[in-house]
Amino acid sequence: MIRHLLSGADLDAATATRILDTAAEMATVAGREVKKLPALRGRTVVNLFYEDSTRTRISFEAAAKRLSADVINFSAKGSSVAKGESLKDTALTLQAMGADAVVVRHPASGAPHRLAEWVDGSVVNAGDGTHEHPTQALLDAYTMRSRLGRLAGLSVTVVGDVLHSRVARSNVLLLSTLGAKVTLVGPPTLIPVDWATRAAAANTSGGGAAQSPDITVCYDLDAVLPTSDVVMMLRVQRERMTDSYFPSAREYARRYGLDGQRMRRLPEHAIVMHPGPMNRGMEITPEVADSARSTIVEQVTNGVSVRMAVLYLLLGGNNA
Amino acid sequence: MACPPAAESPPARQPSVKVILASADVQRVVDRIAHQILEKTQGAADTVLLGIPTRGAPLARRLAARISTFEDVAVPVGVLDITLYRDDLRRHATRAIGPTELPPGGIDGKRVILVDDVLFSGRTVRAALDALNDVGRPSSVQLAVLVDRGHRELPIRADYVGKNIPTSLAESVKVTLVETDGTDGVKLYGGTTS
């Protein structure tokens, strides 16, 4: 088993499948009278959050507590960070306190990778800037697998602000490892240039052998809906937008928002996902978000099971 | 220098294998435990059999099948995974966890009989008792094992024992079942043959 979970690319198919299988067992704990397992008794998990978060932090906290670990929550607001302490000094402080795992969210891409060099314990990336969010990708994969029964061969369409989305990046890496076909859809300004050119090159050269991950880029949402098994809507991240990427919110919603009419064009079995938090009316209408196809609430529930699996597999044995 | 002729080299040490129970013996022993359960529990009412993976699970199913053949009572069967309750979890690489399946009626207020293949240190049973504590509150807990090889490290004993085998710590007992290994049998490996 790996020591840190920093990127969706850290996981090979066997490890990822092992995490998903373990998560399925962890999920049964939620239905028990005593929702607690003794696996991480006496271990300390620090939630180090430099960025606002509700579901991810609570989800990690619930996961660690269900495994009987001691949880220390650290948020940058109201801590020594406000006095100017560097990430390294904070890391060394945590190290001195004996943290067995550090769950880190940071606005700077790559911060968890640096942190992993400074601490002895395991580092779990809970979102770094516009880079990666591997546990979200795992819980998305888990949700797809439990709803549709498989991952290999699924057509997954990721729609919206791919450029700023760490969720999209981790999902592309993990899902292609697990054999799903990923299509990125969005305004050209919000699709990373390297992925767009790579996908275009793969299409013209006729073979995607040298291209990994294996992805397709499309700018027309309506064209890909009838062949999608999963549609993953991404939040338009206004707080990260330093430029004008599209003319107006209304135009974005009209071209790339998922409404009831578009939803009805999906195959019968298709599901709609959203990592949350949603901008209702922007990328997704309330009709879609609250429909039976939507797995948005399920994703939150599955998040706890998947994070329990990750923490157990990183910390449970003597391989940490 | 030429290699010495094979005849002059010391005889290769054969790992000694002793068959304790052959295939037919295993079935007889299971039948006997099933009878003992019926006798001791007065008809196995309000009783649940919980197998401890790996081989306790098929053994529990066999016991239930034999009990229903002998007395026509359906005893609920389940599986209790104890991985996360082991006391040596941290001494090994991370172990894969298996499923815990409780029968639909649950175990609250029932007589739970834990079923395992080999009783050795007693640590597995201790872990199972802890696990049981988290999934319900049985009225009583009993233990059935196919083989008791001794060397207990905890104050634990079995209520139903298929076969007592005196062993040394250097030896190892291996149970095989049709469901998991293709054949039924109990073998004793290692130690000295005299």
C-alpha cells in the first residue's frame, strides 16, 4: 500500500479497486447500532485546512472518528498562520505533536507534496488549489460503481469549469486508470489547453496509444448527452476566476447548464453527479439536482466510507 | 572440485505431515458437533451461528445444514469479520477486511454460537467477542471449533470441540474445506517424526 495519497495518479487499478472494496465494507458500519470500529485506536489524524470547506472536512473528521482515531482540527483562520507562520513550521509543529496522518487542504497547488517531504506520517491531499482532490475522485468512482455496477467501459462526461477543477483532474486520472472513458465538455476557455491539444492530436493521429490519460474533449454538451452513462457537473469557481472566461452567467447556463430538458436526453440508466457545493440555476437546475438521477446526497454519504477506507489502508498496518 | 555424490549428502529433511482427520472424518465431526449443539441448546431455538472467516463461515453453514437435517429447525447463519478488532493489526501490513453478514433477524437476545476452524491462542475469539459487542447484544455466546490445538494465551475455552490435538508450538495445523480449498481434511505440519 502507498504511504501518501496526493494524486489520483498515485493509485494503480489494483490499489484503487482495493480502496473501493474496503469502502464497501466500511459502508456497512453506517447501518449498525455502534457506528465505530477500533482499527485506528490511539492514532492521531490532523485535519489541516487552509481553505474553507464544509463537506470534506466534516467527512474526514467523521471517517477518522468512526475508526476511533483522535482527530485534531486545524483551520488557518484563528491560528498561528494568521501571525505569519509558514507551512513548513506548521508541519514541524504537527510532527512534534505526533500526528500519524495529516489531511491537508491548501489553496496552493502542490502544497501537500511539499508537506509529505517534511512529516513522517501519511499525507492525504484533501484538495490543493486547482490541482487535485483524490478522495473526491475515489468517492465519485465508488458512487458510479455502486449505482451502475461497473467502471470499466463507462462513458463519463465531465462538464463545466475543468480548468479550475481539482475534482476534474483527479477524476480524469483515476477513471482512466479504472477503464472509464472520460469526455470533457465546457467552454474552450475553461478546458486546460494541454488536454485539449492532446485530445485533438489523439483524434487526428488515429491512435491514443501515447496519450495517457485517454480523454476526449467536446465543446457541445447536447452532442454527448445521449451516449453518457454519467454526467458530472462541476461548480463554476468564481473565486478562482481572475479573467472573464465566458460572457455572462446566463449564457453559460444556457450552453453548459444541465436542466430538465437536457436531462431527459440522457440514457435511461444515466446518473447525474456534482461534487458540491452547487450553484443552483448556474450549472445545474433544482429540477435536476433533486431528481432521482442525481447522486449528490449519496456522494456525501459515500465520501465518509471512502475516506474511512483510505485512512484504514494508510494507517491500519505497520506500513505507515 | 567435483560435487559429492548424492548418496553422501545428508538426507534432505522431509517436512513431516500427519493426517489428523481425513475427508470422511471431517463430516463425522461436523455431524457430532451439530448433535451436541442440539442437545446442549435443547433444540437450537433462538440460536444463531456466526462463522469467523475464512473457514469458520463454511463450517457454520454446514452445521446449520446438518442441524436442519437432524431436527428440521432452520438456524440462521451469518459471518463475523474480525479483522479490524485484531490485537495484532498494527504488527502486519494492512489487512484486507472481509464482509460481516448478520442474519435478517439480527443477534439481539439470541444465543450466538461462534464457529471457527482452529482454536489456538484464543486471540481470534477475543477479537470476535469485541466485534460481536459492536453489532448487537446476544443473550449468550458459545464457541464451536473443529480443532482445538491448545496453547491458549487468554482465558477462553470452546463449548463444542470437534477434535483435541496435542501439538507443540513448532507445529502448525492446517484445516482444508471443500468450499475454500477443494478438499476436506485436517493436517499437522512440522515438528519431529519419531
